[in-house]
Amino acid sequence: MSVNIRPLSDKIVVEVIDETEQTSGGIFIPDSAREKSQKAKVLAVGPGKTLENGQKEEMEVKVGDVVLFAKYGGSDIKVGDKEYKILSVRDVLGIIE
């Protein structure tokens, strides 16, 4: 899936992956009691941060990666009826393989 947002510098655009709404015992968890997911799929990646020597820092994530991000990281945005998050690559804690 592509998104019409081109991130700048060391930013990435992600779509948050909603966690299951039901426990293993079959109990449904209401939205008000559910924690926000910290897992997301990378949809777009910026060119990388410009270093002091003028070169671009290589991005460690790529489109299609599933990442874990900092709980309060990034900015929520809405394009049409879809919701996305723009994160700095430093807000990414790891890549899920």
C-alpha cells in the first residue's frame, strides 16, 4: 500500500497495527481499556538526515518493515479516512522480524 505523503529528512510514515480486541479467554476489551499499539507498518521513508559533512545518514528501516516505536513518539495525522503516524527514526525501538 502506498501513501501520498513524502517524509523529509529522517522521518517515516507508518500505519499503526491494531492489537487484538479479545483476550485469549474470549473476553472483548473495550477501546477505553485498551492500550494504544506501539507496532506499525512502515509505508514511506525519508531520504535520511543530512550530516555535517553533507552526506545523508542511511536509514535503518525500509518500506514494508514492521516496527516497534516509543509510546508517545510521533505525530498522528489523518489523510482522507485513513490515520497515519509520522515518526522520527529515533522513535523506532526495533524492527520485528
